[in-house]
Amino acid sequence: MQEFTDDQRYATITERDARSDGVSFTCVRSTGSSAAPPAPRAPGDATASSSCPVLLPPWRAAADRHRARIRPPEGSVMTMPAPLVASIRHRRINTPLGTYVLAAGDDALIGVWRQQQKHFPVVSRLGDPAGHTHPVLDAAATQLGQYLAGERTDFELPLAAVGTPFQHRVWEQLQRIPFGDTTTYGQIARSVGNPRAAQAVGAAVGSNPLSIVVPCHRVLASNGALTGYAGGLETKLALLRLEGVLAD
């Protein structure tokens, strides 16, 4: 069972970390221990424990697991471990598509957003501005510039996206869409094992925190329509033209 420090428990509650949605913590201040889930109660068993179970979230192992590149063998976007939250820094960069904000911890990129886009994070989530050099942000800015200049078709960056298990399954499918290709919300729903979840897939695609790097712009409606895009339809159109999906 994952153990948490007092500071981590406090941050989980006060910062409303999305990874702990639906999770309750029962902690004893004097010992720092957390209650374990009780044994399953048999039907009609009045003697079974009445204490509430503590459901600890499936936190990923920290340092070594979030360093995977954008296309690890399993195609997974890694979850950001709690200790990285305090180390987040951000940088604004100008691109042909407008101003983008990049955010990263010490070892991994956690966000790429177009300024003022839908689902743009609150300022407190971006951390402090980065200094003159930051290895992750430097690499992300360079590779993003190369991509937008037509000099790169893929990214090689350590990622640490924060999201629900369902969102992660959807984002992993986004990573599998090749440069210059597209898919549909319905196809992704089938790929994650829930053919009727196209609308939920659309919401997960729209909340992707790593735009361009995790290519949510490559998802279209079943009839080929562009539909919505958090960074704006003009941005989505420009990206698909850049990749040769649409004619200029």
C-alpha cells in the first residue's frame, strides 16, 4: 500500500488533484498511518467491520517510470508523481500559430497549451517562470519549433501528464496516430473497449494537456468534420495542413 507523508495528504486535499477524485483518506496524525481496506463483508454478516474502506489511488512509481519517451513500447503517457508538483516551471514561446505555454517538472513535460485556449490551466498550476535554461523546456521548445517548421514528424520528450485512468487510455491512443494520418472519436472508443463512449472520448481528447506533442488534432468526427479543438479550429486546420492531411 502506498504511504503518504502529511504534506502529500494535505496537498491532495487542498489542491484537488484530479488523480484522487473519489478517493478518501483516513489518517491518524499521531502515527501517520492510513487505514487499510477491511475484509469483504459477506451478505448478511452483521459482525463485519463497519469502518469505511480507504481506497488509495493507483499512483505510478515515481522517478524511473515517468521518464519514458513519447512513444514507449506500451504507448503510455506517464502520470506525474506528487513530488514533481512543487518543481513545476513554465515558459511562454511565440510560434507561427500564436503564443504557447510549456510547463514541466524537473524531469518531464506536463503541459503544452495555446494561450487562452479552452481548458487552459489556472496560473497556480503553471508554477514559476523558468530561468534561462531548463533542460525539458529547452528541448520541448526546440522540438516544437522544428515540428512547426516542417523539420520534425515526431517528438522525443519525457512526459508526465496528469489525468484519470480513462483519459490516459484515450491519450495513449492519440500517441498511436501517425504523422499525416487521422482517426475518429468512434474508432478510439472502440480501441479503449467502449464503443458507445465516443462522447466521453471527445471530452478526454479535449482535455489533453499536451497539445501537438500528443496529437489530439488528428481526431475527426465520423463524417470527416473537424469538430471542436481546444486550441481553436483555425489551429487544428493549420496543423492538419502542415501534416499534409488537408490541402492548403
